[in-house]
Amino acid sequence: MPRTIELQLTSEDMANIAKCLPNCDWKPLWVAIGYLSTWSAHAYPKVQIMRDGDGPDLFAHYLKEDGSIGYLIGAVWHNTHYGFHS
């Protein structure tokens, strides 16, 4: 089953996230987005990834075929990397 990925990050979101990344190293963000995008791809046909609040934290809604939320994972910034919590 193909998956639709909705990355709901504005340019303002990206600028605010960048302020938290050490030495403007975007790799932790791309790793987090990659993880959230591919987690349980066989079970949920759509994922929406967005910023959580004012900081660099993210969350992902995993949607069922009917559009209802089947699961939620947060990517929490730990000063050097993201940790994932459901």
C-alpha cells in the first residue's frame, strides 16, 4: 500500500527549529522526519508530520484509510538528537 506523507512545516517552523539545532546541523531533523515518515508504513496509508508548539519538537498522526487517527508519535528534541515517544 502506498503512503501519503504530509509534511506540515512552514518556513517559520523551519527557522525556529534551526535555532535549536547545534551548528545549524540539519541532519537530526532529516533523520527524525525519515523515521516518522516510514514508521509502520504497511499499517497506515497516510502520515501528517508537524511541529509541536514553539520548539523543535515534532509529532506525527498516522491515519487509517477512513482518515481517523490510528496512532501518534512525538519526536522530542534532546539537545543533540530526537527521541521518539508514543
